[in-house]
Amino acid sequence: MTIADLDESNETEVGPSLIECCGSSNWVKRVLAERPYRTPERLAAAATDTWWRLSSADWLEAFSKHPQIGEKGRVSHWSAQEQSAMNSAAAQVASRLADLNRVYFDKFGWIFIVCATGKSAEDMLTLLETRLPNTPEDEIRVAAAEQNKITLLRLQKLLA
């Protein structure tokens, strides 16, 4: 898809691709409403601005569209690429990640969100361990920042 395609396509044509990028239906509606963008840079800026103007409920909706780090079930093509380091993770690291994913979810009520692109399984484990002591108020903002990174990378892939 090109930026022109995104600008000119109707909502039913481009909406599913945008929901794959972010996961928040309100984000998709607002991004579509602000078209045309004309350049990928304008789209990226608007995507970020829109993201930070959403409610925490919208953020949680986006988080819910992700598989947990290391999950094998409902993994999209993009998620599989982003989490590819898990394919070569040592059994101890994968097991520890699975255990701490449960602890994280029990504490915060959403899955651990991290922009996994370019990170090893060990890197993700370290980040999870580092973020577990956060308060829910702090952690939702950290997770939202990670989701924004994921969204921007996926928008680049969409327009590639």
C-alpha cells in the first residue's frame, strides 16, 4: 500500500490494515478521519498524536490484540516477525518469560507490551523484570509508549 492508497481508500478497504497496525478501533477511526496525509512522515506524526489523545481504555483495547511474548497460538505475521528472537530462546529464558508474563498480567490486568523488534529473548526478559515493580499508573504509560513504537513500525511495513 502507498500513502496515496491510504489517503484515497475507503474505510472498509483500509480499516482492517490499520487495526493490524494498532489494535484500537478509536485510533483507526481518528487516523482515517484526519486524512489525507500525503507523506509517511505526516501519517507517523498524526498516528502518534492520535495515540496519546486516546483513553486508557483505548490503549487496553490495542494491548488486547497482541499475543503474549512467546505465545504460539494467535500470532499474526507481524507479531511472529517481531518476536522472532523467541524462536531461539533458551528453555530457561522462555520459561521465565512465561512465568513473569502471568505475574505481570495478574498485577496489571493486561499483557506485557514491548516493542520486540531487534530485541533478544533475554532483552525482553530483562525489560519485563525491570517493569514489574512499576505502579499500574506508571506502567500503562510505559506500555502505551511501547505500543506506539509497534504501531509506527507496522505503519512503515504497511507502506513498504
